Amino acid sequence: MAAVKTIVISDTEKDTQKTLQQIEIDFPSEAVDYFKTQWWDDRERWVELHVRKHLKFGIGTTSRVEGSQAALKAVLTSSSGTLFTAGNKINRRGLLQAPANSIIG
């Protein structure tokens, strides 16, 4: 798993190729074949070297649901409380964010 993480954070394509060569040495051929057929050809979607080439508009997750869940979790700050309290916190956050998201100004 550490080798795959090394690929994810590689700065150059040369580094990714070098790490792939090390994976081919260190791991069983079945695992390498799986990795290469399922993940390697699609690396432009998950290797940071390629991902950072594209404008992401501040979105740091791969899913809108994950981003929304993280924002909701940040607002609630606690897993205890009533539904009323949670609703108030969410509403307050929405009121604070509305001017920032407005296209009118």
C-alpha cells in the first residue's frame, strides 16, 4: 500500500514509472496484473501529478456527497444534541454562507 501512496504523490512521470517497476519486483504477479489492468491505465484520475493540472474550483474530494458530509460535520461539531439544535446550527451556517455564495453581491 505504501508503494501505491508513493505513486499518488509522485512529482514526475519518471517517479511513477520507477515506483511501478519496484512494485513489479516486490509484489506477486497476480497483484501487479490486477493493479495495472484496473488502476494504472486510469492514473490520470488519481495520481496527484495529473490531477493538479486541472482546475478543481476548491473541491478537494471525489464526491459532492463527501464534501457535503464534511461541511455538515464541521457545522454540527457534536454527535449529541437534539434535532432542533442541529437544525439551528445548519440554518445559521446557511445564513452565513448565503452572502458569500450570492451572484448578486
